[in-house]
Amino acid sequence: MVLKVLRRLVGLSTSASAHEALASSNPGLEWWDHSLQAGNPLPSAWVKLSVWRRDHGTCVRCGGQESVWFDYIVPVAEGGSITEQNLRLMCQGCRRREPRAGA
């Protein structure tokens, strides 16, 4: 449904592929196709919001609120997912002190 609306907005037929639609409407987005092939390693805004609410905007280790980052429990490169269950909030200091799985 959304794809059909986007195609109508850019003036393409509904039979055109998504890549053709983007390439013809904005030639500066050549990199977009490459990111689709590799997958998107970034969590969605909804997942980030859910993790932020779950962890109350504080580091899960020390409870600090400064320099808090989203941290993968299992890195995506090592097979981790981009879901709420694999994300947590950690401050910069705790992230530095935590040993990594591959180290």
C-alpha cells in the first residue's frame, strides 16, 4: 500500500520496482540500494524508544544518565539481532570497562 502511494507521488507506474522508483525520483540515492543488500544494522526508532523507556534512560550497570548509548548485548556482526531483547542502555564508562564477547 505505502509503496503504491510512493510510486504515485513520484509519477511511476505501480509495476516499477522500488529501486527504479527511488533511482528515477532522486539520482543521488545510489547508495540506498547497497544498504538494502547489506541489511540495516540500525534499530528502528520504535525499538530505541522501547529500550529507552524500559531502561528509564539510565545505564543498566551504574544507573548514570550522562553519555548513555544504545549498546548491543550480542553485536550484529556476530549474529545479534536489532530487537529490544538485544539492546540496552550503557554509559560510556561502563561500555569501556565491559569485556567484549570476542576479546
